[in-house]
Amino acid sequence: MATLQRTNSCTDIGFTLRRQFGKPDFRPHQREIIEAALAGFDIYVQAATSFGKSLCFQLPAVIDTGITVVVSPLLSLMINQVEALRASGIDASALNSSTPYSEKERIHRDLETGHPLTRLLYVTPELCSGSRFRERLQKVHEQKELARVAIDEAHCISEWGHDFRKDFQRLSWFRETFPAVPIMCLTATANPRVRQDILGVLRLDSTPERMKTFLMSPSRANLHIEIRYTKDGDDNRLSDFVAWLQSVYDRRRAEPRKEELQQLGERVENVPGIIYTISRDECETLSAALRAQGIGARPFHAKLPKDVKEDTLSRWIKNEQGYDIIVATTAFGMGIDKNNVRFVVHWRLPKSFEGYYQEAGRAGRDGNASYCFLYYSREDLERVTRMVKGDSKDGTSYQARLRSLQALALYCESIKSCRHAEICKYFGETEIPECDFACDFDKDAEDLEERFREGLASEEWVSTQAMQGTYDGYYDDY
């Protein structure tokens, strides 16, 4: 097992938390995970989106000598976390395809010394496969300056997980090349099969004596979860959402709620939220339709210019007027530290159960009540199924994606059990928490059944339309 390079007391850890990260105290289990990391254990962390998983490798990186390499699949996450770390006085950098050439050369020169000044280096899994990066990291290791490797969004390793990426499987190189360097895996969404796959691919299951596993309940009691049924012949998503948002505004205007908001410095008409769509075109048209209703909504997708995306994100995080709602494709929000997102709406059916819950989990990270509802239609299910089938049909990953989508459809059409309980069961949780009226079933089971019966198109009709090719090419701009 890797040995500590310095002695760390619990007092040191708490002091670093307050001084470097500006946080008064740890969230439940964070201290335990960090202490295990500093003791040199391999770590597996599975926790809901609001848990604060990044702190589990960032704080040890500040205390330990040497560099922590963080493997992350998303550039937006890297940018957000590196900026936040630098603002806290922590030497952090990102190395990826978007890094300017001069910055890349600076980072490589830093690694070539064998004693890098950088404490946290964020890299993509693709970069980890490159010979130049590997050679420099080996030099760092020879000088005993490679503190640990942290793999974020670790479910991407498994062919049975959503968002599978082949380069993630090549990360086994870390354990094969640096057998004594601790590895930390973190994810919000992995069922038992995916979890075992992660440990196997990274060779962590071969040394169970040096492994610490932390499995937190996926349940988020502050999230009010609901499925809203619709169909092509009577698609009332826009009017339904606008009416719901208007009702939220009305409640915020009421006394004493208005006075409370004013004391917090919030506007009545500021209800920060995210709406997820599945196509770039719908990001644009939906945000325009909401603005026409006087609602501050802005699109966010991969085809927008970089400066527009950065400006939109910055204004949304600051709660600026006219930037209350982000209408985005599914990659948005990873790693973004905005605690007061009051709602997450899925305008269309996501491509996986894991993706759905990960995105919903971006609501209410401050612990306050927040709303998550998904507009579900059987026509959308047919469209998304065709999208998944249109991907590569070779290998386990295709089967896993299709199985996850089917599980999400069953969840949406379930009207006989608690939503929170169904989520916990999917992710292998054995202790099912009480919902406390925080889902549509527990709140009003009779109303749920009526909405289900009247709101969906019949399976026979959807099947007939599918045979006629009605749904072909619907998401060509995805």
C-alpha cells in the first residue's frame, strides 16, 4: 500500500477545508473518505450528484505532496473546477484538446521536471493514452511525486454503463504501470453490475485489502419527482410548463415569502432552472418560445460559439435577469457548482435511466425543495429507441443502453409505487427510504392513474405510426 508522505491530523483536514475551500464543515461521509484517501487506500465513491464528490480528491491533493491526476470526460467540468480551484489559491490546470498551445507546453515542462508545481491536473481519458503524456507521468512517478489518480464519472469505464467511452478502459494502464499509486473512482450513477465492471477493468478487485468502498443512497428527499404524460396529438408541454412556472412566481410574490426572498437578495421572478432537450434545434426554438412568454430562457448546446456559451453560463450562475433558465442538451451541467437550481425539466425522454437521474440531481444541491419532472410520451420512447438502435449494435454497450432506456420507460409508466423507491431499486439500494409525499404517486395516486390513462397514446397507435416511418429522422440534429 502507498505510504503517507506527511502526517495529517483531523484538525489539519478541517483547517484546510475552511482555509482553502471556504466551507465551514464536511458533508456526511466526506471526512471519512478523505481520511481513507490520505491513508493511501484505493477508493470507490458512489454518491448522488449533490454529495460533493470532487472535494474527496481535491482536499487530499492540497494536503499531500505531489500531483493528483484527475481523469474527466467533460471539458466543461474541467474548466469549471479548474477556475474554482485557482480562485481558491490552488495550483490546478487542465490538459485537453481545447487547451491553448502555450498552456500545453507550460504543463508539459512542469511535468518534465519530475517535481511539478501543479497540484491537480485535469486530463481527458483520450490524453491518457498518448505516449508523450505517459512518458512525462512516468518521470513524475520516478521522483515519487505522483500522489494519486482520480477517475471522475467512472461509470464511463463500463460497457454496461451509460456514456461508455473506449478510452476509459485503457485507464488500466495506471495500475499496471504504477501499482503502488492510489486510485480513486467516483460516480453518481452505477448499478451493481457496472460497479463490478469498473473495479475489474481498473484491476482494483485484485487487491481488496487496500480498497475502501463508500456507497451512499441515491435518494434525494428534497427532490419532488413527477412524470407528466403527453402525446403528439395533444402536446401541451409548453402551456403546461408556463402555467406551472407562473404558479411558482405567484407563490413567491405572496407574503411572507416575498420578504424572505428580498432578504436573500433574490428577485421574485428569478427561479433558476434547467430544461433538457435532446436536440440542438429544440434548444433554440424552445428558449425562443419561452422568451416570447416573458421568461428569461437561453439555449446552450455544442454548436454555439464558445464566448456565447461562457457568457450564458456566467450570467445564469450569477442569477442575472433574463438568464433564469438554461435550455440545454444533455451534456450541460456536469460539475457546475450552482446550488440553487430550483427545477430540472426533461422536455424529452433521456436515452438512459442513469442519465435521467444524474441530470435531475442537479436540482436542489442546497438541500432545499426542488422540482424534477419529465414529459413522457410513447412517441418519444419510439424515437429515442430508434436513436439508440441507430448507434453501433456491436458489443455489450449497445445492449446496456437499450436495457437502461427500457428500464426508464417502465419507470415512467409505473403508477403503483413510489418514484424514489424505484430509483433506489434500480441502483441496487436495499434500504428503501420513505418518500414523504415527494413524488406524484405518494402525493396523489388516483390523480397519477387518471393522468396516465388519459395522457398517453395507445401502444397500438404508436406501433402503427412506427411501421409507417413517422419517427424516422426526427432527431437528425442531435
